[in-house]
Amino acid sequence: MSAKNPTHAPSKLDTYWKANLRLISILLVIWAAVAFIPPLFIDQFNSIVIAGFPLGYYMGSQGSLIVFVVLIFYYAARMNKLDQQHGMRDQDK
């Protein structure tokens, strides 16, 4: 016999895990888009010059890093909210 019975409603842990995976999937898609799509258009971006530097330089050296840091902070904040909603918060606080 299986330990899981498909007739039962999803447990709190299953719901939490699905929400966690959904969040991670969305953020990974954003990360991949920011990391891999702009280099495909680097020639078009480099035709635009800002303060003596091509736009591709700004996007690679600053823009993508800013997006990555924002993703980290968003993930941390959203996970704290998910933990609280599903009763998974650390007890040491």
C-alpha cells in the first residue's frame, strides 16, 4: 500500500512545497532571461552610447547585477511570507 492516499486533500506541507517550487521556478526564469537574452542583442545595445560607454556595458556590468540582487531580496521576503502563511517559521526568533 502507498503511504499517500490520493483521496485526501493536500497537506499543509504539500501546499507549502508547491508554492516554494512555483516561486523558485519563476525567479529562475527571470534570472535566465536577464543572464542569457541580453547578450543575444549586444550589437543593438552597443549602438547606444551613454556617458561614453555602450549600453551593453551598462547592462552587463550593472543592470544584470542589480536585477540579481533584487531577486535575492525578493526571494527572502517572499519565503518569509510563505513560511508565516504555512506555519513553517523558525522557532528561535
